[in-house]
Amino acid sequence: MEKFSFFDALTYGVRTLFWRPIRSLLFIAAMSLIYYVYFLWAQSGAGMAFYTGYAESTTELIAGNYGSYFKSMGLMMVGSMIVGCIMLAGAYRVYVRDEPIYGLPVQLGADELRTFGVYIAITIILVGIMMVAMIPLVILVMILSFIVGSVMGGGTADPAMASTMGGMIGIIAMLPLMFFVFYAMGRLSVSLAMTIRDKKFRLGGWQASKGVGLQLLSAHIVLYLVMIIIQFSLMPGYWATLTQSMTDPMAMQDSAAMMEMMTNPYGDNLLLILPIQMLTSFLLFGPTAAVANWDARKAAENPEAVEAQ
């Protein structure tokens, strides 16, 4: 059986653009159109009213009023998950299914419902991993912070020193956990490609990616960094506002900046940037699709192993 390499995972999306150019372009065009319609709505009267309410709710959040904020955030999350499932299912149709060359890969049906179910299952698993890991991690950070703070504070538990060291230790201690979470996310996400491949609910991504988890993680990191670099270069204002709102709660009161970030992050280059964004998203799904197809070839050579997944 052929070996699976980092190069296979990293380049699978680009190679698919050459193997299935028409279906790939149909996916990119359809998703670009969906997002274009969304941004047109966002800049309409109804969209501006919604995001004005959201911007105002963030100000109320600082004052302790959470109701309107969570309502607006809930609506945005639901919309994002629907579009996200459409995107995931559409991309994997291109990658892992042999369908009519001119068939539209972006749809809304049973595949998307199954994708949603697998997505929720993966999210629950990852949250469970983090919750289980966080308990001993927090205890360890507290103990180490107290010890280091005491030593550096001249033998006394200086609160400021302990707090500073605690933050540094916490960041360092979180790195292995986040590394494993991203590793697990990549392997579990192969289930999404398998679900589209087999047209049924699948959670066998962990087993299917056995032995290739590091290749998968490495490819995802490289592709994600490339995507972030492209996004920063295409819409620096959006990322500057988003970063500021995450680090400075008072920045959330700048309604004008938030409105621009939400309704028109691409400015006058909307029609040019959207296809590039959809292309980078499509390529990001390549590594998991590569593993799913590699798993299918293994299963064809060894049918008895299918049931084990």
C-alpha cells in the first residue's frame, strides 16, 4: 500500500484544481456568489439595522446586559454554521466523489445535515478533551505560579509577581494542549470527508488517519498560515479592528469601525477578493480529503478492515 506523506496532504488541493478544474471552479464561483449576496444584504437597510443592533449590544455587554448580545451572536452563529456546512459538503463533493462534471457541488440537503451532525459531534469531543485537560492544567499552573512567584519575590508570595509568572506559565503550559487539540481536530475532521464520500454519518476519521496525524497537522499549519497571510494582505483594516476588539473591550464601543468590519471588510475589492478567499478555503480542506481518499484505497485493497472503522 502506498505511503501517505506530508507532500500528499499539502498539495492535494492544488492537484485537485488540475484533476477537476471545472468542479473546483464551480465550487469557488458558487461560494463566492453566496458570500457576495450576503455582503449585499449586510450593506442593505435590513443588514445595517441588524449589525447596528449588534454593535449596540456589545456596548451593553460591557455594562453587564448580556441578553441582546447573545441573541445577536446566536443568530450569527446559526447563519455561519449553515453556510459553513454548505461550504464543507460542497468542497468535499469535489474532492471525494465522482459526480457529473457540470453538477453544482454547492447544495443544501441530506449531505449538509449529515455534515452538521458530524461537525457538532467533533466539536463536543474537542470541548470534552479541553475540559478534561484544563482541570489538571489549571492546578499545575496555580502551583507553579505560587512557587515561582515566591522565589522571584524574595521568598514571599508577591501577588503581582505571582500573577505575572502565572500568566507566562499558563501560556507555556497551554501550548502542548493546543498542539494536541489541533492535532485531534485534523484527524477527527477526516470524518467530514468520509461522511460525504460514503453518503452516511461517519466518525471514523481518527482510525482512518492512524499513522498520518503529524503529516495532516503539518499540512494544515502551513496552509492556514498561508491563508492568514493572504487575508491580512487583502483586508488589513478588518484584522486590525478584530484584533483590537478582542484585546481592548473599550474598542467594541467604536460602532462605526465594527459596522465596517461586519458589513464590508473587503472594501471596493469585494468581487476580486471573494474568489481568492474561497480558493484558500477550498485548499484548506485538501489534507483531510486526501486522507479520506487514501483510506478508501486502503479499504479497497483490504475490505476486511472497513468494518473496523
